[in-house]
Amino acid sequence: MSETPQHESTDAPDNPDFEAMTRDIAEVPAVEVIVTVAVNLMSAAAVKLGLTEEGDEHKDLDEARKLIHALAGLLDAGATEISSFHAAPLRDGLKSLQLAFREASFVPDEPGQGPGEKYTGPVYG
């Protein structure tokens, strides 16, 4: 007679273990969550700007604009919650993405009208 497991795993791809994910995220400091989300937004924006090895294969300036704007909003809202140790490199990355967007645009936005500039002020290249 074979033994039946006491607890069957429900970690199948179509049935994620939300209890375990909630427990795991509960142990992560808020600063780490904010920084991780910011880095993910930066990475996605870089891909949509064509700044990866694949180049223009995934380039989509409309999508990049949205990601950069969301990143700027997150950094603006989270600036007081994360230390300057974390915020400074994220702001530098944001500015680099904003400049790359301006350079990639066929018709550049007016200063102050580019993605995220509502939060950062005008970015000049």
C-alpha cells in the first residue's frame, strides 16, 4: 500500500500558492519592494527604448513613455520613503531614460512635456 502525502502541493503554474507568496512578501522591507519595482520599470523602459542587445526589435516609444512616466511618479512619491542612498542612482537612471527617450523621438517633446517631466521638471540633452 502506498503512502498518501499529508499535504499535496498546489504550486502548479495554474494554481499559485498565494499564502506562501504573501508570507514571503511580508518579510521584505518596503524600501526593497519600492527599489525592486523601480528597477523593473527601468529595465522594461530600456527594452522599449531599444537600449538592449536586441536593439530595435522591441522598440516601442509609446510603451516606453508610459513606463518612464510611471517610474518618475513612483520615485516622486517614494522619495521620502527611501534613503538618498537608494534614491540617487534611481533618479540618475530615470534621467538617462528620459534623455534616451528624447534622443529616440522623431519629434521631441517640448521641455517639461516629456515622459515623467511632470515629476522631475524639464530634462535637457
